[in-house]
Amino acid sequence: FQLQTQGQQQQEEKQKFQILINILKGNMLSLFQARPESECMIESPHGFNYVEFSCIYPILEYTYLPFEKEYDNFIGNKIWNFIFEPGNIVYPLLAVTLYGISLPIGTKFMK
């Protein structure tokens, strides 16, 4: 049984604190370091290759919802197929027509 002096205890606490700081710095640096674009390259169902921005900077991954990551592989693909399906020209034309009609009506309503 050995009694430690107050100076030794403070020294040990400083060492433990420094180790903790180094661990946190390592984790924080890894969150802010950019990954190579080759790791974050995603191919959409339509053959387009793009780099997922939230993948490049790991800290940003926590600000994105799951459906926002790889948007084309989930919601975007369904919207693309709905609008640009062969022979499905009615929906884009209908949307543009309704938008064009709603502009003057909305302007009059707001006055």
C-alpha cells in the first residue's frame, strides 16, 4: 500500500485528461477530414455517376435524413419514372398548364 502525494495525483489526472483530449481530437479530425471522391461515387439507376456530398464530409452525414442520401436510388427514381415514362407526356404538360393558370389567379387573389 503506497500513498501518493498530491502532486503525483495531479500528474496522473493531467495524463488521463491529455489522453482523453488526444482521443477526442482524433475522432474530431476524422469527422472533418474529407474522404476521397472515389469512395463516394454513386451510380444512379439512369446511368449517371455523381459524388454524394454527405459522404465526402462525414460530419454532414448527421444532417441528412436517410431518404436524402442517394436520392436517385429511392424517391428520385420513382419521380423520374412517373414523369418521363414513355408515352406519359400528359403529366408534365398538365403541371406546366396548371402553374401557368395559377400565376394570374394567385396574383389577383393576393391583391
